[in-house]
Amino acid sequence: MSTPARHKKGAKKHYKCAILTISTSKYWNKEKGEEDISGEIAKELAAKSGHEVVYYDVLPDEEDKIHAGISKALNTDADFVITTGGTGLTKNDVTIEVISKLIDKEMHGFGELFRQRSYEEIGTATVLSRAIAGVITQKAIFCLPGSPDAVRLALTEIIMPEIAHIMKHVRE
């Protein structure tokens, strides 16, 4: 049995997840019927991988709203949380700063691998990617940029292939 297979042995295969889109413009435009493409992609890919989306919301990129949204997501029966958006470099992009303060343990390899894989697709623009992941009270959290391609890349190539392995260790 290979090392990766040994690590995944005995891990549960299906989990519950919460998805939060953190974008002030999407928050204000949701009443106008604007579609949250990245959030929809996240929901679709999680479900396609056999996971149940138990919570979804769109929040403005404001510290108190992010705090409240993360708390709400963590208080559901979700096993892991995916956020999209709010990871840029503008003064209004505070998602990473807020969530970093909440993380008990950071998964440094996630951001490193995400940027490596992003570089293969978008080149040096990947330096703008502030994707992070970690653990908050025995729940994994993944903070992704808001672009649909970034969400698709992170979920299909990193998160979904490793979520059982990650959750096995998070729960130990």
C-alpha cells in the first residue's frame, strides 16, 4: 500500500460543508438576481464529490460580517468550510486577515500548492493569490480567491482529492 493510500485508509469519504462567498459587490447585487458563479461552482463540485452543502451565504467583505458568517458556518453541522473572494490586495479585502486570526492551525502547504498550480495556469499573476487553509475548532477551512477558475482549480485538484485525509487528521 502506498504512503498516500495508507494515510487515507479508514477515512470517511463524505462530509458536510459550508460555503461562503465574501464579496461586497455580490452581496449588494444578490437582490438584483446577480448570480454568484464561484459559489455555484463550489456547491456543484462539492456535491459532485459526494459531499452535502449544509450552509451557503453571501457576505460583504467587512470584518464584523465575516466574523459573524464564519461563526454561523462553524455552528452548523458542516465538517469543513470553503470561502471564495475577499482575498485580493485592495484595502477592502480583509478576508485573509480576519480568518487568519481565527485559525488554530494553518495548513501552509495548501497555499503553496495552490500558488504552484495557479502559476501553471496564470503565470506570475499568481503572486496576487492569498489562498490559505487551516483548522478552526476541528473543522477545516479553505479561503480561496473569488475567480471561478481559482475555485475550480482548488476544489478539483487539491481540496476534493485530499479532504478525507485532511478531515481524518483534523478529527484525531
